[in-house]
Amino acid sequence: MATANERLMQWLRDAQAMESHAEAMLETLARHIENYPEVKAQTQRVLRETREAAGIVQDAIERRGGDTSTLKDSAAPPGPGEQSLSGSFVGDEAVKRAMTEISSYNILVAAAADAAAGDSETHAVCEDILRQEEAMVEWLKNYLASTTVEYLGREETPGAAVQHRRLPSRKNSRISPGSGRSS
Ligand SMILES: [Fe+2]
């Protein structure tokens, strides 16, 4: 059985890997967003916050006597699903990711406050990051509705750029402008 201190260390390491992974994904996303200036600006802001959070968590690991020399290497590169985010509509995946991060920091806040592992500084910094993650979800909630309307508008406009990347065309589907309508 792991001690509360060991668990806290393990969860801090998980959070650091999670933030490094998010950083790689956000870097790719920020480079590819073209048609949604507000999403691009928000993505760049979240990228800065993510880098800060990764540094804060790394500091907490080191303060608690953990070795961080191998942390960066443990962050997996973005998988195919995440890379495709850059070529698709920003939404669902971002919400899922933010909710996962909120869960992680809720756990860290509780673990750092636990009497056995009591670490007021780690508790305070994790609470700050948690507030930031919650603000991110609030932004997504407020913004998704208007972006969806904008997206649908572009889709209805002939010649407007909807996707940032071309989707593979389906064989046997012959779609030309106006072909869906009969006069
Ligand atoms: Fe984060």
C-alpha cells in the first residue's frame, strides 16, 4: 500500500505528464487554427497557462524531493485523435480534456490538504491551477454556442472555408454545388 505522500507524488507526476501532453497538443492546435481568431487567441492563452501549470507542478515535485529529470520524456506525443483536432472544429475534445484536468486538480487539492501528506503550498498552487481550469471550461461553455452558429453559417456559404484541413473525399459520392436541391 502506498503512503499518502507517495500517492501525492504519483498524482503530481501524472498531472505534470498531463500538462506536457496538453502543451504538445495546444502547440499543434495554435499553429493550425485559421478561421476562428478568438479561438486562436484563447488557445494561445491556454497554452501559456498550461506551460505555467507544468512548471508549477514540476516545482512542487522538486520541493517534495522528487526527481523530475525524466518527466518531459514521459509525455506521450499527441495521438492521431488529438492531431485531428487541428483539422476539425474545436469543441468536444477540449471540453473532455478540461474536465479531466479539473478532476485531476480536485484530487491533488484534496490529497495535498490530507493530514498525512499535508502540504499547504502544493495545496495552494493546485487550487490556483484548478480555478484556471474551471475558467477554461466556463469560456468553452460560453463560446461554443456562438462558434457553432458561425461554423454552420460558413458551411451554408458557398466557397467559405469551414475546415482547416480537407477531409478525405468519399468514393462514389458525387456532390456538386446545388446537387441536393431539385427545382
Ligand atoms: Fe491544464
